[in-house]
Amino acid sequence: MPAGWTTQRWTEVFLDQSAMFREAVAEADPAAAVPSCPGWTFADLAVHVARFLETSIEYLRTGSTVRLKPPPPPVGSSPIEYLDTQLADAAEVLPLVPGNRPTWTFSPAAPDLAWVWHRRIAHELDLRRWDAQAALRHLVLGDADLAADGIDEALGTLLAAKYTTDVPLETAGTVIVRCTDVPEGWHVRLTPGEVPEVRAVAPGEVADVEVDGEAQLIHYGLWGRLPLKAVGDEAVLRAVRMDR
């Protein structure tokens, strides 16, 4: 488990972010577009989050050690009703499941333990809260420590999942990511056919691409929500972005 983080802390993040997300969704016209999610409306965003929670929480509830099928689309309930049901279910289950409980997880770079889902759920709600608030043009500033943990998850866990479940990695190169407001920094080595190698960056290291900036700008930048301040090979940079 990452230093300084616990399932309780990620659960608190989920509760904070889900409350802000729910408020934004309730304020918006369900048919209004969400610019950071091309082709999605607020109704689509609500259903996406609800289905994500329904699937994710089932791993925590059951401790399944095999991959579960995603739930079917909801029938007979509105997007907001479906969302409310899944938010309430997650708020009930998350605090009850210990982080060391075995369960299937989604990345070859992560252990098959429940805390991986606690972390993923917290950051998914943070990202979708950003999408909803940005569409309404009243973004709430986040926390640098949370953003740094989001970067760590994106590079250290989700990048491996992306290239083993979606598309094969075809780009080779190295990337250094340095935060200017918190001490964390990462070195990523991309090798086709292999799980990306991610470790702490060493002083004085250089790479094919170097990214720096405040943790929140980097975190949302990796997800394509904000521009990244980067120097180096564009193809290698694209390979570490979550939206590519």
C-alpha cells in the first residue's frame, strides 16, 4: 500500500468526491454535454459512474478472485436514481472491507488485494467530479497529496493495465515526471512486450520525455483534462497518457 495512504483515507476521498459529483450532476441538465468526455451527456456520465461502482464494489463485497462480468445497463430507473443507489452501496461497503482482503484486480502491476479497488474508486470519483464541475465551470481546487497518489496509480498501476488489456505497447522510451509542489517523482521505462517499469526518479536523471509541474496539473494532464508541461519525444509522452 502506498506510504501515507490507507483504505480509510481513500474512503474519505470517495465520500468527499462523490458528494461533489452528485451535487454537480443534480445541478446540470441531464442532456447537457460534458466537454471533457466527448459524446457524453451528464446522464451518460452518471450511468458510467454508477456502473463502475456497481462492478468495483462487487469485488470488495464478494472477494471474487476471478474477473466478473460488468452489470447490464439499468432498466426502470433514471440515471440519477441508479447513481444514488450505487453511491449509497459504495459508502456502506468501502469502510467494511480491509485492504489486505484478497480479490481480483485489474493490473499485472498491482497486487490482488482490496486496497487497489479502494484507491481506484477514490480516483475515479475525483476524475469524474472534475469532468462534471468543469462542464459547469465551477471547479473546486483539489489536494496535492491526492493528485500525487493519482499520478502514482496512473503510472504504476493503470499504465500496465492499459497495455495488457486494451492495446499492445508499441513505443519504447523513458519518461521522468517530477512534481514541483510535493516531493514525489517517477521514472517510467516503456518496452514493447513488457509491463512498464516504474520507480522513483533519482537525482540528476534524464529521459526521452521530462514532465514537471504541480501535482494536480500533471495528474489531470495525464488524463487529458489539462495540457502537460513536457519536453521531449511526443510519441513517448502520448504512450504514458491515460486518454491515449
